[in-house]
Amino acid sequence: MTTVSRPEPPPARTHKEVRKWIGKSIRRVEDPKFLRGRGGYIGDMTLPGMLHAAMLSSPYAHARITGIDTAEALAAPGVHAVITGAQAAELTGPLPDFGPNPAAHTWRCLAVEKVRYVGEGVAVVVADSRYLAEDALALINVDYEPLPPVTDMERALEEGAPLVHEDLGSNCAYERTFQFGEVERDFADADVVISDRLRWRRSGGQPLETVGALADFDLATGQLTVHTNSLSFTSYLFMVAGTLKIPANKLDIRPMPAGGSFGSKLFATKPAVIAGMCSRAAGRPVMYLEDRVDNISNCDHHGSDRVYDVQLALMRDGTMRGIKIDTVDDYGAYIQFGVGHHGNALAQVVGPYRIASVEYRVRAALTNKNQQGAYRGFGSEVNNWMLEQMVDKAARQLGIDPVEIRRRNFIREFPYFIPTGNVYDSGDYDGVLDKALKLADYDYWRAEQAKAREEGRYIGIGLITAQERSVFSATEFWFWFDKPGAPVTSMPESVTLKVDATGGITATLYSCAFWGNSPETMVAQLVAEEFDCDPRDVSIVYQGSKNGLPATGPGGSRTTVMLAGAVEGASAKIKAKARRATAHLLEASPDDLEWVDGGYQVKGSPEARKTLAEIAVMLHLFKHSFPEDMESGLEDSKVFDHPYTTMPSADRKDLGVFYPFMGHACHVPVIEVDIETGRVSFLSYAAVHDCGTLVNPRSLAGHIVGGTAQGIGTALYEEYVYDEGGQLLTSSYLDYLIPTAMEVPELKFAHHETPSPWTPHGIKGGGEGGRMMAPAAINVAVNDALAPLGVRLTELPLTPDRILAAIRAARESPR
Amino acid sequence: MDKRDITLIVNGSPSMVSVEPRKLLVDVLREDLGLTGTHIGCEHGVCGTCTVLLNDRSVRSCITFAVQADGARIRTVEGLANGADLHPLQDEFWDKQGLQCGYCTPGMLMRACEIIEQNPDPSPEQVREGIASNLCRCTGYQFIVEAVCAAASRMRGDEQRPHQATTPTEAKA
């Protein structure tokens, strides 16, 4: 075994035992405006003289553009500009791209010489209204020379396949095999090796609001202001300025509330670039707002699309030893986030189990489809599904109860370094499992299942135990390369707190626009906890990128933890100044003061006291009452950097710590399969999540329930289907099936709290919620139901067609 | 394109607008009348985000031409609250966290309004089936069902619960 020298973890924190506001399910402070229809989304915004852009999309999966005639469109009523891909390539540079070799798979806001997927933009029209812009789209004549498409990821990697990017010389954007621990030794020592081939097909976040941007270029100052619902990665927005060929200090990207994201609005820069380019060209403010077809076919945020060949090595008693994972991932036509999705998987690749060694081979295939981006889980939910299918198969093959095999392998000592080098900070997997079995009424359902089988009914119980890593550092995007183009960044998050002269507190957030999560409620509760005020009295401001502090925004279930660190740090600075000011006013020593119920007082003499408002008014208005070095005002900021991340080893046998705050959950769906129709219905569903200390239990429950609904979609209904010719068959909600209230069961949920030793208050992230677990659990449940028929499904979504085909296949060739 | 003059009685107030026959009701509400509370989701009449009540029945305003609504009474989310006082549905959605991103919420509220008007005492199952016309991508529907049932109960007067105000100061008072 390689010895790894690891930096010491940060010191363990002592958490407050009694909390006033953290842990309370207060009503969310964001909600009243949304309930009144005053949400102020991007589509609600107008500016004087605003024009509208619409995009002409490719009907071909793969074709050379041999000519575009825009004359007729330009002459159409109300049209101000028509910009083709070739013109756009003059006006803008390539889009920000963290892929392995951006110069060889160049990604632009519009296609230039050829189109690489159905839905890729080839031109935009700018007109007085969206109606007129769309009218003019129909007048653009594009000559295409169709090329053979490549749509199957494994065929794409074969010699002689049509090339998506000729400059790359191959459709393999990335390939590498990593070994962590003594894989061959563990496989040689094992009694059995369980193998399987598993297939996860692509779905996506599909928020009900699409992505949009309203850009306003000021010719007088050269300043470009872009309002958008996808502000994130503020620290990286200089790249967008580069794309738009303007100085970074002349770009201000301002956040608008987003009508859902689920990852799919993460660093979605294309709409902002298109709107910015059009505004500059037209000399007027321009709105570009995707329509639904644009969003489904061209959002650049399709989810994972993987085939796995997996081998799990175990002892006969169920003890897991090692795992070999070989995966091909269909990235589509571009690869903006590189294989970060697999970095995400490597953060928790062994799940909650003591698996000593891991081999991980990843190949990223390029095909003629819209590219992958982010979808709630960012690839680690797929790993959860893969691992749980393997554990389930092993339990069945070894004749071990599914609860028992998990208990035999649970990690119980923390902090625990998994073979990849990432650390699990804390956990109580037995505690979660016990709670879940009780909540699910597990024994009752096993008895019901036995009875049902006698009646010829197929009930299945899907017990799974899996991880939800939280708070990424950027390592996962670059440890793939021996000579990375950039070192690690700490993915900071910042908060400014201002106490006004009346003691009122305003918090400014930087990259954290509202995405349907609860940043305002979280910050309000955290500030209230620090200052003993009412969270509803805290005012929240969202700052644009200009003059913004370093910030990253939502993603990887990081927001609440990182905001908590920033609020804690800014509060400490404010309290330090307030303490000094109070000491001066009371003629006491700062060390003799204590913070009690919203003010500083002399220890042992509570009558000698100043409230925050009393301190604030003095600091704002009466500076000369204080020592020379004390400035007016009571305001401070904290840039909170990732609290625990370490460098990977040079040989990449250890990737370091990059996702340390480890949540956990146990899901137990009970389903029935109708073997005549292939329909899956829910009889019960129980879920227990452990995300450390709870800030607002109800809002976390919202992520658990809502995430589970999305996971049900992934497991049973949702798929972006491309046919062999690369046509997208699911370009509207008539075909892309999002679960309605009738497909989602009432969830029984419970929380378990194992505080993190390394985060403020012990909070772990929980935003990805039920989607981390539900696909794995439902697949296990369906296989449990159909086990008597010798059926095991290995491909998601589990559509009626696939279920019936598997049943037929088992009947025709019984095992 | 030629325009037609139509009258829409929106949230009790008549408005005369001149619109192209092809203009969708949702666009007229949002652009001509400034009522941006009604949102656009799928543009195919599937998701229900754009739901408004037209002569007390829910319609998809993204697949209804405004001229088809000439003379009709239309209710939108903006008409639900009575000044500072939220409608019981709005208040219960807030209390139960029946929303996350808020984008489907106006359509969902209007559909819930119709459900309760047609059946003041719906069972949770009836509410669940009733709101299956509207997609929500955030909540998994569970807390929406709870909220609608709680609001129906309050509107029947089963529970004399004080009306919750919307601003923090009022809420504490």
C-alpha cells in the first residue's frame, strides 16, 4: 500500500449546544413575493428600448454549413440585426470551457462551419418583439451538407467513426485509468467477484423557467450590464468578458431569481454571451430567453449518460474488498466541465462501505448530442446507483440479507479516508439505517411481499444506503491531469454584513442568487443566531459581479455551509469592533465584556450594557467619541474559503481531500410491478437523511421530497431520447415526461443529525437531496419485485417497454 | 399584422387592448397588462405554469389566443391577495413551504383555487389528482397537497386561524 502523507485536518470545532434560530422551520423569507406573483424573474424584466433575440437551430445532428442567406430576414418587419455563426465568431471568442482540450473541441455561442447536434444555434435574429424575431427566423436560408452522425458512445470511440471535432482527431475527449489502493491484491484475495454491465441514460434538470439574459451595452462607457438567472462562479466571470471581448472591469453580471435550476443554470454563459453580443450589435438592450425547445435541445446541461462495466470483489461473508469500475460517458458534442462529474463520483466512490481499493477507468466520448453540464448530483448520484446495484446483486448472489450486507461493511470510524484520498468527516450509518427501517415499516412490508408473491403479485422493497458529499473544492476538475492548466482554487463564498444606525442588519450575497434554494432564509437564520435578532428583520441584497467579492454560488450542496462560514466570519469582525466600542463607552476592558441577548454587557453587571442598536448609532454618527484608529460605521465582510481541501499526490494515487462533508441517507421505496403492463406503482416510500446540523428542517425536507420526485423521474420516466440519426425525439414536455403529482407518492421522511466537526454549527450540505438516492432505490425495488421471475433490470429509465422486454427475455431463456 | 380590439375583465377590472389575433393570452397579460405573475413554462399546454381562471375555469394561457378571451372574466395570481392580507391558499403555501423556486406557484395557486371552488372539502387524494394538471419541479407536490387541504379547511371555517400578515413587522405584531 502506498503511504500517503496527509496534512493534518483542521481542528475540530465545538458547536453551540443551545441555538435560538438554527434548527427552526421558520417560514422562508423569500416566499411572499413569489406567492404574490411578484417574483421578478428575468422574463418579467423590461428596459426602455428593449429588443428580443430568437435563435435559429440546426435540424441536423451533424452537417456542414455551406451557406446562410439572411437578406430576407434582415428586411422583415421589426428586424434590427441578424447574426450568423460566422459573424458571431468575429464578434465573440469561444465560450468559457473547462474541458480537457478546448482548442481542439472549440465551443462557441453559435455554430460556425458545421453543426454538431440538433438544436445547436446557427443564427440569431434581433427584433422589436419575440413574435417578429421568430417570424424572421423562418426567412433565413441555411444550406447544409449532411454528415454521418455518431450517436452511440461506444461506436464513437471505435476506429473510423465520424469525427465530431476533426481537430481532436478522435471522439475520445479524455481517457485514464486510476488505481487507488492494492486493487489486484484485494481481487486475488477475494472469494467472489460480482460483475455487471449497467446503463444510465441521460435526463436533465428541466426547471420550469428556461435560461435567459437581458444585456445592455452602453456605447458611451463601454460598460456591459447583463441581468441573468444563471449568475454563478463570480470569480470566473472574467472569462465571459474575454468571450465578449470587453475588459473584465466593464462587465457587470447581475443576478435575477431563477425559476429552478437543479444544476442546469450553473455557469450557463451562452445566453449571456448571445444577449451581450446582440446588444452591442444593435445598440439597444436585448433580451435572449430560451424557449422550451431551446432549453431541452441546447441548454448544455444534459445529465450523465453512462455505461458501466463493474466488478465488485467480496468475501463469502459479504465483506467487500475492492471494486473495478470501467465507464464510458457520452458527453455530447462539447465538454465544458471536463470530466468533473467523475471527480464528483470519486469523492464518494465506495459509498458508506469499507472498500479498500478502487480501480476507475473513465472514457469521455463525444457524440452528436447536446453536451453534458450539471444535474443535481453531478455524476455522483450515478455512482450511487451503480454501487447499490452491485451491492444488491452481491447480496442476492451470496444469499445475504440486503440489510445485513450493508451493516457488515459500514464505515464506523471517522474521520475516514477512502481509497481515493477524500475524507468522510463524520457519520452514523447504523443510526440512519435503524431509523429508516422503522419509518419504512420494513418487516411489515417483507411480510406483505411474501403474501403478495403467493397471490402472483410482484411487490419489491428497495433498500439502499448511500452518500451525499457536500462542499466541493475545484480539485475535482483538474486532478485528471498530471500537468493541470491551473492550480486549485478554494471556491470561496462571501458575505458582507452591515449594521445600520438603528441596529438593522443587511446582508449582501455575491454569487448566491436565488435558485429555488433558500439563501435568504439561511442567511437570515444564521445572522439571527449570531446577533439574537429576528431573522425576518434581516434584509438581504444580491450584488452583481462588478464590485463583487470572490464567490462561487450554488452547486455541489455547498451554499449553506459556505454562507454559514462567511456569516460567522463577518459577524466575528463586527462583534470585535462592537466589543471595543462598548468597552470604550462603558469604560471597561474589552475582556470583561460578554455578548448576551443582542448586546455587550459587563460580566457580572448586566446593567452596564449596550445593545447592538446603541453601539451602532454611536459608531455611525459619533466617531469622535472613539479612539483615533476606530473608523465610522459598523460593516464588515468575510471571504470564506473552503475549510478543508488538500492537494493530490503527484502520482495521482491519492487525490487529496476535496469533498469532505459527507451526508448520508437510506431510502426504502416499496413498489409493485404490474407484469402485464410494465407499470411501476408506489405502495410506500420512506427516506432518512443525515445532513449534519439542520438549519431549517422544513426546507431541507423540501429538498428530500422534491429531489426524490426528480429521482423518480430519472428512474422511471425521463430521458432525452436521440434516435440513431441524432434526431431528438423528446423536444417538448409531451415527450419528455416529468412526474406529476400522480406519479409521486407521499414520502415518509425523517432527519438524522451527525454534525460535521469542521463546519460552522456542524452543517453539511443537503441541496441535492433525494435525487442522490431515489434512482438507486427504485431500481433495487423493481429488481426485488421481479426476482422470482429471474429478471434483473440494469438500464434506466425503467420504462414499461424495458420492464416488459426483460420479463419476456427471462421467460424465453430462463437462467 | 392587423390588430383587434378586445376587452378582458382581469381581476375585476375591464381592460381594452388592441392585439394581433395571433397573440397569446399569456403574452397579453404579461406584456400589455403588465401582469407578470402568470409565467410561461413549456409553451405546449402541458406543464400548467401559465394557468389562469377564465370565467372561473382553469385554462392554459400559453395555448389560448387573447382574442378567444374577448369579454371574459380572467383571474390571475395578482388578484388573490386582499392588499396586505394573503389569500388562505397563499398563506398556507407559505406556511407549509408548498413552493421552492416559486415559478409554478401562480399557476398552481389558480388551479388550487378552482379545485376548492368546485369542491370546498377535497380529500388529499382529490387534491393530488386535481393538481396533477400542473407540473412542479421543486417540491415533489407533497407540501402543496398539505397546503391546499389546510387552505380549504380554513376557507370552510373549520379552523379559526388568525390571518397571517405578509411583512415581518406585521407577522410579529
